[in-house]
Amino acid sequence: MYQELDEIRACIAALEQIEAHNTAAFNDAIGIYANDPVAPTVMALVWRGRLGDLKIADSVCQLAPADAAALINAVLINAFNVWHQDYARRLASSPATGPMLHAS
């Protein structure tokens, strides 16, 4: 009956679908990184864009402070990079957005 109103409702529904997809991508993305896959001494888990867990072996505490900091920071940065790549991959699988409202 009201074409403009139907178009606005369709656009709102499309935006809600996109928002739900983006929220799910953010909530589901995960990043895990370890300095050594066989015998890790530092491991980090990133979830929802935040550090969720950090495991540091006792042997890392025996390193010089600068070396320990460099190792831990490298693992943290890589865990966040892995999380961001997973998040971007999930965002790229975006659902169809539906009809768009065009100005006349």
C-alpha cells in the first residue's frame, strides 16, 4: 500500500541482519598463538577482541627481563593478529543485504 514505508522496513530489516551478522562474527572470532607449536613456553588466547588467557611457563621467568618481555609481547601481538584475521574472514562471509532504499 505504501511503497516507501515498505522500502524503509526492508532496509531496517537488512540493517538488523547485518548487525546480527557482525555481532556474531565478533563474538565467534578467536585467536590462539604459541611461540612453539611442539613445546610452547608462552601461549595467548584472544576472544571478543580481548586477551582471554595467557600461559607463561616457568622457564620464561628465568630469562632476562627484556628477553621475556619481547617473547611475551610477540606472542600477544600474533594472537591479536590471528584473532583479527578470523574476525575479518567471518565478516567477509556477509549475508545478502536485501533491497536498498534509493533517493528519488
